[in-house]
Amino acid sequence: MESKYHIETGTLYINGYITPAYKFEKNEIGTCSTCNFEMVSISYHIYKNCYLVVTECVSCKKLYLNIFNNKWDWQNEIPLKMLNSKSLKQSEDVKSQKNNTNDIDGYNELEMLNNIPVKQMRTIFSPTEIEAMFAKARGEEYTRQYLYRARKKYQDFEDVFGIRLTI
């Protein structure tokens, strides 16, 4: 699993997909496998029915991705590469090339979602609703009920932020 993290924006890139954070919170997660100092969570993400927690060592500052199943049972830990603004642009170019299945007359639903700040999304939608919208835009399987609930809130989102969603 190729994973990269842009610490300035809190954006996690997994296998070419952008996975937005649904929560930014600092919690002690465990100990660093490199230097045995405390690991602290930075952001929380959902990807393919798994919970992902980006963590940083308080001593050596290495980033790790902790993977949990949907019941929060720990599964794995993998090192993360940190992205800067230049490499972030390159990652977005790769993502755009891979995810052109939902293009309609040059309009990409996934690109539209990625351009909406996560804080705005979290203001109206639940984490599961956000994940369902992203999964639908990527052409992946999603829980229909969560997307249905999200669609019922589209008008509220447009009223508050002036952005019309069409997913």
C-alpha cells in the first residue's frame, strides 16, 4: 500500500486516492518502532471499511499510518512519506489520471469533492456520509444508505457554503 501524507493540509494519499481526514485530534497511540518514544495521532481517516490513523513520533518525528479494522482492532503499521507542496501537485496529477471514470463533459466529481475543504464537509456530513460520497465519486463500492443520507443534506450544504453537490 503506497501511502503519503501532506502534513500542512492533513491529506492522506493511498494508492493514488485522496482520503480526507474526518477528525484532527492528538491522542497517545503507542510507541515508535524506531526510537521507542511516544506516538501521537495527527488525523483520522476512513478508507475501504478501515480506520486509518496518521501518527507522529514526538522524538524522531517519523510519520506512521496505523490501520484498524471497522471494529477498531489494530491491523498494521506502515511508514508514511511526507509530501511537500511540489510533490502534492504531482500526486494530484497522478490521481487525476487514474480517476477519470466519472468525467462528464470534463467535470470530475472526485476533483470537485477534493476541492472542498474538509472542515466544510464535516460541518454538514458525518464521516460515513463523506466516505460514501468519495467512494461513489471514485467508482468504488459504497453504502447506499450513507449516500442517501448525504444527498438529503445537499441543499443545506449549498445554503451554508454556496457549493452545489451533484454526486
